[in-house]
Amino acid sequence: GTSKSKVGEDDVRKAVDPSPEFVIWELFSALDKKDLGLARTLVTQSFDCKDPHSAAEYMMSMFAWRYRLLILVKELREQKMSDVEVIKYFADLYKLEREGSDQGASFQIHIEKGVGKPKYSDGAIRSALYGGPQGNPPINMYGRGELMRMIECIDDCAFKVRRSTENIDLVTAIDNVIMTACKTFSY
């Protein structure tokens, strides 16, 4: 007979490219747990795998996407919306796309297959509300003030990343975000 071996989490990690697109989800989990060491390791892996500027820009856009989702969910819950109402609210919040540039720019609802595409997927909203396989909902891991500081930090650091030409500036900007999330740095 043949023996079947189990594929474990470590096997998957070895097989998957540590690109920012893969690492970001584990990075979110590390930030929720306030695990600064793991967060820094994941960022380093991403920077080693891809052009550091592209990696930093991607991470900053994903930080903005996620922490804006969390603050909005927290605000809707403060308004005593039920989880069903929160999910419905997000279903009607559409992704926008820019047309034109400068003063002539306008924004239109992003249409996919004839319908507006929601900014956040149902899975992302449910994950914020209920957590993943580990359970702990991210919405319960941050206070309103923490989320507001995160948004401020992300906005400032994203500007620095866009203007940066040096890797050290990219690393510093990302490090400011992860230290703020892990409460080791007050932005």
C-alpha cells in the first residue's frame, strides 16, 4: 500500500510565494494579535519577494481598505445596526472608478456584468463581524480611537510611500503602520 501524508500549514507556506498579495492576510491577523515580530517578518518577506516600492504601495492600499472597513463597521454597530443591516449597508456601497484627470476627473460606479460592484465583498464584511477560522472578530480587537489613529497613520504613510525613492523610507512608513496597529508606537 501507499501511505498518504498530510499537507500541513508549513508545507503550504513553503510552496506559496511570500508575495504581498499572499502575505497581507496573515499580516492582518498578526496586527490583530498585536504580534509586532511576526508582522515585521511578513513585511520583510514581501519586500524580498517583489519590488519594494510596489510591495509598499500594495500594502498601504490594503491597510486603507481594511481599516476603513473596520471603522465603518464599528460606527454602524454604534448606531445599533444589526449584523444583517450592516451587511445590507455594505452591499449598497459601490466601488468607484475614476474617469479623466485633474479638474476634469469624475467618478462613476464600477460596473461588472451589468451591475455595480460592491466595494467590500460579503466575505470581508462577515470576517470583520465574526472573524475567521480562529474566531476572534477583528472589529472587537480595536477601539474607535485606535482605528481613527490607524486611518490617520495610513493616510500619512501612504503619502510618504507614493513620494519615496528610497527603500528605507518605504520600510519606515510600513513600520509606522504596523507599530501603530500593535500599539508600540502612538501616531
